[in-house]
Amino acid sequence: MKLVLAFMLGCLPMLAGAQEKLPRDVARFVENAQMCEHFAGEWDDNDKARQREITQAVEQSCGQAQKQWKRLSAKYAGQPKWQKIIDEHANDAVRSFRK
């Protein structure tokens, strides 16, 4: 049992390194795209102050994500692994955002 536990603990560093980190610009895009989708679905007609906050958050996160999406799509066009991640996170809120 101790041998199995020692083996599993010895493999943890390899497992941690197996998941490749995203490039910093792609990681920022993913975060903005997720926030864009979140706030785009937060519509609340009852509370006008909260609606203003949501509108500002949508404009900021969706606007930023849309700019990043266009720039990163061109930058990583020849790199299918990164392009796939970018395309997967370019949700409808990002693609259709209009200020």
C-alpha cells in the first residue's frame, strides 16, 4: 500500500505538467469571454441601478473580448490548438456584441 501511495505521489508533478498553460493573451480572452457571457445573461428590469452596472460590465467585458477575439484569431491562425480554444470561447455574446 505504501508503495502504491509513493508511486502516486511521485506521478503528481508529471500530471500537473501535462496540462499545458494557455498563452497569456489567450487566457485573458477566455476570462473576458466568460465574463461577457455571464453578464449578458444577467438582465434585470426591476432594479435600474443594477441594470446600469450590468450594462457597463457587458460593454467592458464583451467589447474587450470581441477586440481580443479578432486580434487573436489572426495571430493564432496557423496554430490549430490555440485557434480551437479561441473559437470555443468566442460565444454568441462575444460574436454579436454591438455598443
